[in-house]
Amino acid sequence: CNDFVHGYDLSAHLREVHGHNRSDKGRAWCQWNSCNKELNNDCILRHIEEIHLRIVYTCAECGNTFTRRDTLSKHRR
């Protein structure tokens, strides 16, 4: 969709606007522009953050950047 999701929780946007439910065990298509990649429901949010929004997480200790929040958490340990 063309909604601007500034200052808005992406997960809530996907749930409220697109009816996406991460707890569903099925698969869904990414509707971002013409992506059309089929993913497990619980992976769509991470896919959008990594591929389409290119969100990166930076380690406050060393400055390394990671595309996934869980990878940053493992790095910090």
C-alpha cells in the first residue's frame, strides 16, 4: 500500500490495515510494491524491515551494524 508508516508500529500497521496475523501458521505473499515473495506469516515483518526498509541495528559498543535485531542481541552476549 502507499501508506506512510512514520512513527507507526509496522507490526500494528500490517495487522490493522492488511489483516496480517503473525501467529497464523500459514504462508502469505509480501505485498510490498511488486515483491510478491511467498513467506511464512511469522517472517513477513522481518522481510519488510530487512529487504524493503533496509533497517539496520548498530552496536553501541563497537559500531558494527546488523540487519537483524536478534543478530545484534547475540553479538552483544
